[in-house]
Amino acid sequence: MPLANTSTAYGLVARTLHWLTALLIFVAFPLGYIANTTPLTDDASIARVFTLFSLHKTVGIMALLIGFLRLGWALTQPRPAPLPHAGWEHALAETTHWILTIALIAVPLTGWLAHSASPDLAPIRWPFGQSLPLVPTDPASAAGLGAIHWAFTKVLAVAVLLHVAGALKHALVDRDGTLARMTTGAPTDVVEDRRSRLPALIAAAIWLLALGLALTLSQPEETTRELREWPLSDADISVTDGTGAVLASASTISLVLMLAPDAPGDDKGTLDMTIPLDALEGPGVDRILAAAPFPLLTYFGTVSGTPPVLTGDGTLDLAGATEPAQFTVTTDATGAAVSGTAPVPGATGLILVIEARTLRN
């Protein structure tokens, strides 16, 4: 069984790399889909999603390595000429081939770049580090690169569907030897090779269009382009009952205030908080935790208004139970104060009280 290609057949190396690529693609897609659609309701679901994302990224790195091997092998090998087809079918098949060829590198590489911008989230399972040089580790870069990767996966998905549909048509309708070339390596008679550069140019244009669309959609609005993180200085959180009595308190909180107070328009940024209720201390801790099956309270809201007094308007979430909540963000020369109260979701009679301070950036 020949290892190399001929003008009428694919060799064992090309066929092996092709089916390895297909296997990795059909593993990576469901891993990514399940990870993105699994609700985060408890510790077990969070751990499951992190594992799925970690596996998805690891499979993506494997696909990238196979992609480089496949591309290098293709550059040294003849590509069997196509069997006679209708002109439109040949053009579509060639364009799809070039889209998939570019995807072998573009899709996993953009995924790796996005991961490098947030390397602490669901690590790649290998011993060679998580970050790439020259890739900044910040939320804006992670979001932008993630948007590009998302758009590229959609191009890949469409191309894979077209490729599979074409293979099934050749096997079930045309009953020619096209699919056999990539399964058994059986040679086939061909006519004159009439391939042109146009399908490759069309494929490149489709990828550039996808890149441009992703960059456009991921570009923040004019009012938030200069958003900067105002780092947390200190915080005090407490939970009170309906009478105002403090049941428990703590200073443990993750607060990310992205703010551009001088930006034009009403939109001034975002406020993101994560509050571990099991870090609270006080006489009412047991009552609080009894109402919180998964004691991680999260909040995300948009910050708007006119400085120095702004409003964070968003939603508190506790194990799937939600409550709308507003917090006041007051800016000054040195930073901002975040304060306010809101009902604890799913916990009747419990009130969350926030007092936090950030440094100006």
C-alpha cells in the first residue's frame, strides 16, 4: 500500500491524516457546544464545564498539529485530479476544499490565541504552557479573539456539512470512485485536470469576510472603547434580615468595574461581582447558607448615567434564581465607590448590602 499520493489516488499518509482530522473535528464540535450550553448551577456543573472546555482546547491543539503535518505533506505531494463533474459541482467542491484547507490552521490557531488571552480558564492538557508570546492577557483581547474563533468555527461547520454532503452524493447517487479514493486508496480514471485558482481565491475571500465580520461584531461601541478596569481596593459585604439586623458579613468579593466615565453618551461601562456566601461570618450564616444550595452569588450589570453618580443596573444570580439589582457607582479623583442593597435571590427576607472601593485607572 503506497504511502505517497499519485495523480489518480491518495496514499496512506494523506488518508490517515484526513481521517484523523475528521475524528478531531467531530470530537471538538460537540465538546464546545455542550460546554457552552451547560447551565452553571452548582459546583459539579462548573467542574464539568471546565473539563469540557479543557478537553475541547486540547483536541483543538491536536487538530492544529495534525493540520500543520497535513499541510506540509500536501505541499510535497501531487493531488489526484478530480473525476468529471458538472461545472458548478466542481467549483463548489474545490471552493469547499480550500475553505477546509485554511480551516485546518485558522480555526484551532484562533482558539489557542483566545485561550492565551485568558490562560487561567480551563487549561490545555499538555506540559508546554498556556500562553503564547505577544498575546495580551486581558478581557478585551479574550473577547475579540474569541469572537474571531466563533466566526471561524461557523465557516468550518458549513464547509464540513458541504464536504460530507458531497461525499455522500458521490457514494450513493453518482456511485463513482471519489469516496473510495479516501477510504481504500483505490485509483480512479480521470480526465484532464481543469482546476483553477479561482476557488482558492473565493475561499480566501470567504475567510477574510468572516474575519471582518467578527472584528466588526466584537468591536465595542464608541461609548465603551476606552473602558479600563478600576481595580478593587477594599470591600465590605453583609447580609441583613427584614429588620436591618446584620446576620453575617465579610470582605471577600471579586469585583470588576470596567469604566469610562468621560465617554460620550449614557453607557459608561460594566460592573461584575462574584460573592462567595460561604465566606461570610456571623450568627446568621447557617440561615443564609440554608437558602443558598450553591453559595456563589454573581452579579453583572451595565453602568450608565452622568458622573459623578452612576448607576449599575443588572441581575443577581444565585443557583439559577435571579433578582434585578441596582447599585450606585460614585466616581471621584482617586476611584469609585460601589454601594447599594438588593434582595438575595431565592432567599425570602435576606438583603445583600455592598460597600466597595476601587482605584481609578
